[in-house]
Amino acid sequence: MVQNQHTVVDVTQWEEDVSEVFSPYPEGAREKRLLYAPQDISTYYKFLTDGHCYLFKLSHSRYPEEFWSEIIAYRLSVPMGILIPPAFAAYNASRRESGALIEWFLDPPNESDSLTLRLGGDLFLEHVNDFDRKKGKQHNFQTLSLIFKNLAKSRAGFSNWKQEWAKIFLFDALIGNTDRHQNNWGILKFEPKELSESTKEVAKLVSAKWKLSPTFDNGTSMGREYSVEELLKWDNEEIKRYVLRGTHHIKWHIGDPKKAKHNELLKMLASEYPETRDIMLNCLSKVNSNVFEGILSDLSQLNDISVKLTRERADFMLKLLNFRHQWLFSELEK
């Protein structure tokens, strides 16, 4: 029986990649494994690609339901027009592990092609001499804008960088993501390798394609750090206080003492680049409470998995999304 994406993917028999070939993305606090889909997987799950690589990403040990945030983020991104790697609920029966099955975006179209990722931290190192590569204390928007202005001068794929980043920052503010650090974004280079030596240098300039990577690693969001027992005690005022405390990982200026709050960064971005304001408002207008409720209701009904999205947590996430959605509309329309 062919399944749609409103189901849990059984990855128990999938082959696991044990090499280092797919670094640097498999890093961070949460355990993750790279798996190969069976060659006939689309026969059973029509939303998966035969033979493709997928990242099976588990939750942090302290937050067992955290992986659901990755899946919810993907579902939200589709109507909003934001490029996020597809993510689905998955389960390994032999290990009794639940997680998000995330489409691997570094899988090249065929073996003769090259697809590489340069992380934001590497780009910052080229512009800030003493950049803290591990913690990203100098991670700031002014340097980021300089990086992309320079890229746009020589690479056509970055001409819309302001609009793309406006969508990313808006999306992070909507889901409450606090972890878009220097290793959670990057740029992709795609280059066909079937080149003769005589044309290699010219072909590099013509055929290499650069672009901003998909918006990966969205799990540090949606209030995942609180237990359901704690959340049940929250009233509307507590939810408001929680949302207003939220920050991006990035600062506005390199010398700022603190990270930018979710709403403040969006307003500063709209002030510096006025064309981004309508882009962010347009993204917000594509979703509403009915969309949020539909996504959460679908996911909370998935039962063939050891760590379910409980109705209580789904209700809390709905409150967060509704509050942030209205709040961001109000902030950007001022």
C-alpha cells in the first residue's frame, strides 16, 4: 500500500552510511545518522525518492519531542514559500528510536557532479579576523550583508540575497528559532565534473552554480525546551513573556552586547532595506490559524511511533504560532 506524507516512515531496514564523506552538516548537539533509502522506496512512500540519502535526526536527550519541530517547520515552509529540506516522522523499530527523516540536500544529481556546502562560519572567518568559529560571538548582520554584497558582485545566484534572508529571519521569528548560528546556514556550489582539461577553467566560470543553501536545522524552536507538565501551567501572559524574550542567534552590529530580539531584527532589516518589509508581510499572509491547526492536528494523529506529538504539546505550539503570527504582523505594519 502506497503511503502519503501523513504517515510514519519505517527506516528499520535502511542502510546506514558510516563514512565521513557527508560532513560538514552532520554536526551539532543532536545525534543524527545518514541513511540510504531503498531503491524501491517510492513504491511504499510516494513522497520519498528511491536511493536518495536522508538524515535521521533524533531529539536531544533532555527534549524527547524536539524532532517534531523539524517536521512542523517543513510543513509550515511549504505554503510560505521558504526552502527547507523536506522532513517526515520516522521510526527505527529495532532501536526503538523516533526522529525526523530529513531529505539530504547535499546528494548530487549523479556521481559525475559535485555539490559542496560552505558554512557561514567559514565565510565569517574571511571577514572577521578573530571570529569565534565555535560559539560565533561576533555573528552579526552587518558582516553577513557585506559577505553577500561581495558574493552578489561575482555570482548571479546571490542577487536576491536580501529577500532570501528576510524570509529566513521572518520564518525563524515565527517558529521561535533561536539557533540560526554560523554553522546553521551556508552557500551551495553545484558543478558538473564531466569537463575536458582544455575547457575546465572556462567551464568552471560558466557551469558552476552558487546559491544560498536550504534553511536547515530548525529544531531549536516551538518551545521544545519545556516539558508538557510545565506548559500546562502557562496562561496567556506567560506565553507572551516567553515569546517576547526570544532572540535570533545573530546580532545586528558586531559590537552589540546582545543578540537581536526576533521582532527587532525584522524591523531593523525593513528599515535598512524597505523592499523586504512587503516580502515578510507576504510570507505571513500565506499562513493563518487554520493552517497551523491543520498541520498540528495531522501530526498529533500519527500513532506508529514511540514518541508521539501529544495533543497537549500540539495545543501549546498552536498558541505560540498564533501569538507570534499576530505579533509579527503588528510589528511589521507599524
